[in-house]
Amino acid sequence: MNRDDVINKEFPHAFVGYDVAEVDLFLDEVIREFDRLHNEIDVLTFRLEQLMEKTDANDKEGEEIKKLQNNEK
């Protein structure tokens, strides 16, 4: 499900049912939350990629240090 699914969802009208305006307000809140969560996922994905790159760089640096220490022995 994505924000467009929520925006484009239509409900049949019934004699006894929900207040259409209230449903629309709630769906607007759902759409805002979808957008917020999607943005948060993007930020967290970017931060994870940065940390993984940093970890890879640290691993390589650690390997180089071990090689230098072994060569000194």
C-alpha cells in the first residue's frame, strides 16, 4: 500500500454509515503519516549506508595495521 492507494480509495455510500468528511480527514492523516514514515526510511537508509561505508573503511584499516604488525615481527 502506498499514499496513492489511500488518496484514490473510494468507499460506497450507504444509508447508514460513516461521515464522509470524517473519513476524508482520517485518510489525510494516514497520508501524512505515510509521507513521514517514507521520509524517515530514506534518512535511515542513507545513515545506514554511511555507517556501512565507515565500517568497511575501518575494517580495511584494521587489516592494514595487522599486516604492518606482522611484518615487524
